[in-house]
Amino acid sequence: MKQQIKLFVAVLIAVMMAVPTMAAKKKTTAQEPDRKVWADLCYKIARPVLENMSKGNFQKDFTLELSPKWDGRDTRVAYLEAFARLMAGISPWIALPDDGTPEGAQRKQLHTWAIQAYKNAVDPNNPDHITWLCNVAQPLCDASYLVESFMRAPEATWDQLDNVTKQRYIDGLKSLRTISPAYNNWLLFRCMVEAFFMSIGEEYDGYVMTVGLRKMSEWYLSDGWYSDGPEFAMDYYNAYAMHPMMVEVVEICKKHNFPTPVSLDLAVKRMNRYNEIIERFISPEGAYPAVGRSVIYRMGAFQTLAMSAWKYGLPESLSNGGVRSALTAVMKRMFAVDGNFTDKGYLQLGFAGHQPGLANYYSNNGSLYMTSLVFMPLGLPATHPFWTAPAEQWTSQKAWSGQPFREDYHTSLRK
């Protein structure tokens, strides 16, 4: 009996001694700076892709996971999807100058891997050589995200490539002109490729850009929303593609004095009206509605907020501290769920965790790197107000706690 009492006391003492340590650990995690949360998650998502691709091992190491409804298309589309979508999101971050911080070490490593990965992707003798034409249109879609990575941080990406590699990209991208895009947001994919050619002084197809931009402008419904072609779809494609690509194509056209049906100022205003709405979608607990196509693109649903925060400026109605806090809350909640990653660290099909049944017929685990588009604000220095502003409650937190919050309003933004 005495022995049992001694054992009980020993265990009790051990537990009591461990409690402060556990509490301290929890407190430290809770106080972890938002920027570190973002940088660590971005590195975690990007590392397996870029490290392996820089060594020519990506296609060998990356186990494909296809939608249960997969339409039978050439599975090689997955490799360009993963690489292009990842780079479109992280290129602003790796463009920051080197420094001696732990984050700087992560950034420098990713940048080194990325430049080699860009080269390997178009080297016909490399195992990770991408296939531009797979008898399906999908490569056109992801070519637009690839050139987006170049356009968002040219000095850190395109300008770092040798002339042979650049020509290989130019030739590959031109080969996609044979693809007839779907009559919806896909028109912007052609526009993006041609705008990229314009940005580097290469021959471009101005007719394609004019038609694409005019149709998208005609499909602008009102109050910050574009229709995805003639029919409206309630999903996040306004964030995944339409607003960001409209803004970026119009911006390049403005720089090169090419006429567009809408001004850059108007395109940004439309995007920021959409941002006012999408910010309200984030619940007080850091959740948001899983509606529409491609919900497995996860935090790509907030690309417009990320893009405005990074480069174009948030609307006056939203604050740096509030948007940062809201996105961080979603990030923590979504990626705390088990099953987001494989044992090798690659993303798995799902919205929050492993939910393969949510994947559309065109989706594979390479598609999921659209979530990286939320990381653009990492391209701002740590001293920027987006990172230094005090944390604030976002709109739904104020609304559901009885605090004053901004009244929402409708605006057409047609001119």
C-alpha cells in the first residue's frame, strides 16, 4: 500500500511539474507572430515540391491522387498544376532580399530550389520536364499561373533564368495558342499568356487580349461579382482567377499603352468591393462557407484579399490588422485538421483534411497548390503595416459580439 501511495505521489508531482511547462508551451504557440505562422506553413507546403523538382525527383516522388470522378485526361497535367500554382503564390515572398533571419533562410532556400525547378521544368532531358500538350486544354490554365509567377516577381524569377531556358518557355507557351479556351474565365488564361509576352517584349496577340477583356467586362454583374461566362456560378472563381487576372492583364496593358475596356483603377475597385464581401464570409471562429466548385483549393479562396494587401491596397473599409487576423485564423483552423498532408508532406484532396469525395472531375492533388495564392503578403517586408498593425477583430467577430461594425452597401462599379 505504501508503495502504491509513493507511486501515486510521484506521478502527481510529475504531472504538477509538467502543467506549467505545457501551459507555457501553449502560451508561446498562442503568441507566435502571425508572420511566422504564415512563413512556416508556406515553407511546409512548398518544400516537398521545390526540393524534389530542383533535383529532378518530383514526378518520381509525387504520388498522384486523382478525383474519384476523374475524367480520364492525361495525368501528366498534375505536375504543371502543382508547380505553376505554387509559384504564383510564393514568388513575391522569394523576391525579398536575403537576411539573417530564420525566415530569410527559408526564403533563400525556396528561391534557390525554385530557380533550378524552373530550369528543370523545360529541360527535355530532365525527369521533371513538363508536357505542354496533353490532348486536353488544362496546360493553358496552368500556363497562366506560371506566367503569373513571372509577372509578380520578374527580378526574382524570369530575370534569373538563362536565355536557353527563357526560349524554351516562350516556345512552350506559344504552342498553347492552338488550344481553344472555354467560354468563361478561361478567356483570361489566354490573356495572361499574351500579357506576359507583352511584358517581356515578345510578339503578342492583341486581339486575344481585347476580346478576353471585353467579354469579362460584359460579364461583370455588379457589386464586385463577375459571372463565369454567360451563367453565374456561386463559387470562389472570382478569387481563384477572375479578379486577379483582370487586374494583372489590365496593369500590363496600361504600362504598354494598350487600350482596355476598363481602367486599372476600376478593375482594382471591383476587386476591392469583392474583398469587402469575402472578408465578411470569415466567421468569428475562422471558418468560411465551403460552397461551389473547387472548394479543395482551400485558401486560394482569399487570393483577392492577399493580392490587395500585397500590392494594390485594401479598401478603406478594411484594416491591415483585421484582414491579417482573419486570414491567420482561417489558416490555423484549416491546417490544424489532420489529413491535409501525406506522409511525404504533399497536399491531399480535401477542404479541411482528407476529403477526396469533394474533388471535381478535373481535380488532382497537384490542383491543390492553388492554396498557395494566399501567401502573397509575405512579399511585404516584416516592417510593413500589414504585419506590424495590432491585431483587430474582423467584421463577423464584431457583428456577433454586439459591437459596432460597418454597414454594408451595394455599388455597381460599372464605370
